[in-house]
Amino acid sequence: MKVTLQERALIAAGFSRESSPEGFGPLWRSYRVRNERCQGWFHSLSLEDEPWSVSIHDFVIRDDFVMNFDSPRYLTVTWFRSIAGEEFSPYRKLRPNSIWGQSIGGGPWRGVAHGGIPVQSVSIEVTPEFSARFLDLEYEGEFRNVEKAFVSLGRNDEFPEMKALLSGLWPQPGDEGRSKLFYGGKVLEAMSLIVERTRREAPGSRRAASPADCERIHDVVCYIDDHCAADLRVPDLAAMACMSPTKFKSTFKLVTGMTVIGYVQSRRVSQAEQLMRRDDLTIGQIAHAVGYACAGRFSAVFKREVGMLPSEFRKSVVARRCQGGEPNR
């Protein structure tokens, strides 16, 4: 993969080539940006003769940044050390210390990264052709749908093996000698982890919802988006979808990849992130505005979703707006 999608986008955003920091060997290309909108680094390991690449993001943007990419098709798995934002179609919350899988290409990908919070991540990207060859060699026709396996990542954040693998790819002082063979081996290991994890899933977890059920769930999701601060009860939402509560909960998770409660909480937190950019509201007032009577409960949910307490989030946003600064490696 000669030039990764992220690399092209970031170059267009003002990043320029610079010498790599300590720990990054000669295989890496590093880019840096220092302006009023963004501060930090992007590192890419993309070799001319290899169908895979490794990317590291380490920057902070001042304001929310809408991502809207249309690219050649490839598969990617990412570990986010730090992030705040959302992916659209389907809506999914971007969370710190989480694993994310995507199939990029064949149409635009859209999302938003929230300003003031460092974007720090490690990604492996592979071509579909490489994936097909890997599966033919390692599994002899037993497993075919690796694209679906990638896309399912992010619906369950508990993937400690992948977190350990990807976090270990972030170079530290003394790692300059890591070779092409080292990184290629880690790419194959990541592929194996994804395939084996998917094969261990119960067959019933991979069934598909009917088009009619998908449409009903979509309507309920739109309702939740517009009324996320309200007292949303599963029986009422199930009635809107013309389903029993049991079927509604299982179908909702099948379609969205999230539980009903998890989805409502993610929407409330997203709304709270926007409100905390205002100086005229206390955190308690914001908690109440997004549907939490107890500020303590709101703080616990916010920290799980964003990776920091509401007070820390507000302090970070204010600091980034008042003065520049780069995220620490």
C-alpha cells in the first residue's frame, strides 16, 4: 500500500514530512503539523511491495473535525489510545482504549472526531486481495468472510489480545531496529486473531435481521436520537417497533451492534460533550439536560464513554482553545 488513506487526508490538512521521533526506525515516514487548528504527528509504515501498512495518529485538533472519505477498498483494525467522536451509518461511538474494525471503500465513510481530545491510535490496514490469499493459505476454504469479521470489531470492546498487539506496535526508544519481517509477522498475527475470534462466536450471533425489522429499528434509532434526554423505556420503544420487548432488545443489538441502554448512553454523552463547550452551564446542569438526575451517575457513564471525567474533559477543551500544544507520546 503505497500511500494510506489517512496519510493523504492529513497531508491535505497541513501535515508535512519531518524526521521521525526517537523509537521510529528507517521504515517509518513521519509527518507533523503545527498550526492554530491542529498540533501533532502522523506516522506511516507503508512499503512499496507490501499489501499492508501500519499507521499511528498522535495529534489534537482544536475544533470538531468531520471526516468524509471515499477511497480504494481496504480493511483496517485500530486500537484507540485516546479519541472522542462518532462514526455514522451506522452510528457508533468512538471510545478510548477500544478496538475498531472497518471496511473502507466502495462508498464514502463518514465520522467526526471531537476537538480538544487527543487522537492517538495504532492501525493495521490490509487489502482485500491480501486477506483472500491469507485465508486460502491458512484456512483452506474454511473461512471466507474476513470483511464481516473486521466490521464486527468495535461492537465489543473486549479484545485484549488485539489491544496488546496493536499497542505494542507504537515504537518506543530502542525500537529503531524493528524490521519489515517483524511488522509483517504482526500483520499476520492480527489477521489470525480476527479470524479465530469470529470462528469462536456462536452461529446464531451472525444471523441477519429482516429488512422490515431493520427499518423498524432505524425508525426507533431516529426517535432516540431526537429524544435521548427523555425517560426512554424499553417497552415503549418496543411498541414503536411493533415488537415484544425481548425481540426488540435482541433485534436492536443485531442491527446496531449495541444494547438499547448502551446506545442511549452514547447519544447522551455525545450531547453532553457539545454542551460542555459552553461556559454558562455547570456539569450538574449538563447532566440534568441530557437525562441524568444524578451527577455522579452521569460522571461514571461519561468517563466510560470518553475516557475522562466531565471536569477533565472541560478543562482539556478550554486549555486547547486558549493555547496550542501537542499530545505527549
